[in-house]
Amino acid sequence: MSAPYRISRRIEIDAGHRIMTHGSKCRHVHGHRYGIEAVCEAVDLHHDGEQTDMVLDFGFLKEEMLKAIDEPCDHGFIAALADVELLTMFAPTGNDTAEWLADLEAQVREKGEATTTRTQLMTKLTVVPFQPTAECLARHWFVKLAEPVKQRSGGAARLLLVRVFETPNCAAEYGE
């Protein structure tokens, strides 16, 4: 068997979060310039069509990363569903907060995340069923990208890993 070909694509987003259970400064609301890298591999390159001699067109990978990561999260806030105190700060005024939270919880259960701008100050908010650590975000985005990579490559490529840089010096990755 020959060694696999690998490609990677990186995007960057700006987003806020907090790790409510953290024992130090990360329990406070703060933001990051996240770098997200997706690595794909294929044993063989495409033999014909618009992806001839490619694992996966870089443009296709970028489109899927923008849809799965940038659209819901860039210039927004990523919060854990369990962080009710924080979520309450985002609740729109004049509405029933408990009902708003229940709606978010239902969406998270159904789709794995909930993104809304129906918040205080119309801030973009993405709610996830885990603490928004780099490790958990890497796994979450891996799951969201794996099938689109397979489909866009006609089954020739697979997503190998997603690496999330929380700072230029600190990264977490998730993959097979």
C-alpha cells in the first residue's frame, strides 16, 4: 500500500468564550483569534474531472470550513449549554428567559449546536453541549466536517484531523 497524500487548509475566526469550570483566568469571559486547520488524506489522487491529481480541491475544503465553523462562530460567542448564568446574560430582554433557554437546549439536542442572534444586543451566540475548550471544539468541528469532505471528494478523501489553535503557541487536535 502506498503512503497517503495529505492536504491541509487553515481558516481563522475571532470568537469569545469562557470555561466555567476552569480554576484560573479562563473562567472569565475572553476571546481568541482561533486558527483552525483541517487535514485530509487520500491513498490515491483523482484521475479525472475538476479535481484531477488532487486529494480534494482546496476551494471545496474552504467552503465547507466556512459553512461549518466561520458562519456560526466568527465574531460571536461560544458558550456551553450548562453555563446557565452566562447564557442568562445573553437572553433577550422582554422575553421569558426559561423559554429562550429551553429553545436553545432543544436545538442543541437536535443539531449538536444552536446559533442565534436573538440575544441581548443581538450578539451572535453559538451554544454547544460541552465546555468550549480547544479540545472539544476540535472534536465538534471534526464531526461537522468529516461527511462534507467525503462527499466533496466523491469518497476519495477522508478528514484526518482538525487542529484548533487557541493562541499562536497552543493547539489541540482531534482526529482518527
